[in-house]
Amino acid sequence: MDDLSLAGVPVATEPSKAGRLGLLDPLRGILALCVAVYHLSVWFDVSLSGSGLNMATARLGNYGVSAFFVLSGFVLFRTTPWSRVQAEGLGRFWKRRFLRLAPVFYLACAMNVVFRLGMGPDPTWVRLLENLTLTFGAIHPNHALVTGGWYVGLVALLYFAYPALAWLREKGGLPFLVALALGLWLGSLSSTLHGVMDQAQWNRFHTYVLAPNQIFLLAWGALLAGLHGITEKRLDARVALGLALPLVGLLVWPAPRFFDHMVALTGWIRYGYLLAVTALVALAAFTRDGEPGWFGKGLSRLGAWSYGLYLLHPFTMKLVAPHVSGQLGFGLALGLAILAAAAVHRWIEEPMGRLGRG
């Protein structure tokens, strides 16, 4: 393995090992943990509104979801070129992606409806149909019948549209990805700069999750994938981690102070934080593969469980909160969520993945 130097930064030309892309697996685990910690810390009231801890968990949790959008766009565009879509056919492509999203989502929706937990809108027949078909993202992402399901609806839109996008990328190359990322970003300006906060308090988050305010992040991930594909140069892991520290510092810095968490998700400051998390995804993706230590292996395993952790931690809160409160309740709910995520990965995601590949 030959080391090169790019602007004074050590890089390597070693190709990625099969099934892995840099440090993306550990990053998935960190992001899912940030989202779960944020929600559970709010629900169990473990920090004062406006405190440094409260603001840090709010930014890390909310922008952790944003990073998942960037990461989703990157992985799909990097691993599934138009030639692969052609080779497997549209039916098989959509089957694989459906089996990736739907089973755990269906489980979460079923638990919400059966136990009447009140996550999302009333489960009318129309809402049930939207969730069963994964079309709610095109109608309204917050029609999801489970907390956090809005992300699933928007990613389902990407999967549905991806064959056309892959063909356009094949024809248009990197300029197409640049135009897509820029055009969709411009479409988010109205909502981010004034559209969300102009709404009544109850309607702000419903407006925030709408597709024009989110899907440009998938395109940013696609652009990263295009850049990743035109060079084999990779960062040394220690250098990447060193570069990541100031980006994380920006997200946890206790200023500007806010009490309403939507304030940190709107205005021009949102784009600054989004550039930071996009850079974190880029650093993880452009890092040379290596043998992870025990800590890296643990985070990679948590990354494999990330989808279950994202969808199931609200249920462990519902289970624990009536009996235990405060920091103890927070810790118990988080621990149970990780165990539940490991279980659904083992018994649902892995079998469905094998079925999709079969």
C-alpha cells in the first residue's frame, strides 16, 4: 500500500473492502445513538431547556437525522450504478429496497396501532393504506404511524425515483449530480428561511419535515458519491478523526442559545450545521479501511442496528416512563432500545436482507 500526499494530508490508494465504505458503519451507530439520546433526554426531562447539554443533544439528535439523509444518498448512489439497476431489473431493485425499509417499519406501526400509543395521526383506513404502501412521504411525511417515520417516507421516495436518477447520472455524470444538489437546495430556501417559523407553533415541525425541506440532503449525499467514485485517495483514520473534532465542536458549542429547538433547525444557521454534518459523512466515507479496534467494532455493530434503534426507542420510552423517571428511566429506556434493535436486526433485518439478495 503506497501512501501519497494531498495538500499535506496523508491519504492512501487502497480500495475499499467489500461491503464496507470507510468509517460509515461506526458513523451510523453514532448517529442513531445521538437521535435516541436526544429524544429520550427530552421525554425523561434530564436537562434544563436552554442549558448547554440540552442544546447539544438537540443539535446532535436533529442533525443526526439530517446526516442519515446525506448518508443514505451517498450509499445508494455509490453502490448502485445504472448498470446494476439494469442487470437486476426494476422489480428486483425495488424488492430489495422494500425489504430493507418495510418490515421493521411495519412492526413499529403495528405496535403503535395495536397498543394505541398515539404515535402519529389517527389510524384511519386512508392512513393505514398510505403507510402500507410507503407512499405517505409523497403526501405528508408526518402521516407516518410511528414517531420518526417521516424519514422512512422520504427515503422511500428516493428508492422509487432512483432508477430514473441512476439513468440520468449515467448520462449526465458529475455535472448532473451538481445540478441536482444545487437545484434541490435552492428549493429548500423558502421553507428553511421563513416558511417553518411563519407557521403556528403546532404546525412548525409538520412544515419542517416536508420533502422540499429535506430531500436536497439526499442529493448532497449523491454528489459526495460522485466525488468518491472519481478518486481512490483516502484519508488516514487518525487524520479524519482529527478533522472531525472541530465539526463536532461546532454542533455542541453552547451558542447561540435557544429554548425552542425549531430555532436551531431554521434560518441560515441551519445550512451551516448541515455543511458540518455533510463534512462528517464525507470524512467517514473518504477514510481508508482498516482493522477496527474493539471500540470501532462496537460502533460498527451499533451501526448495523441503527434502523431498529431509530424506530424502536420511542416504544421503550412508552414501556419505561410509567414506572421509572429521570436519568434512571432514560438509561433503562436507552438500554432496552439497543437490545430491541439488536433483536430485530437478527430476526427481521438479516432474514429479509437474505431474501432480497436471493
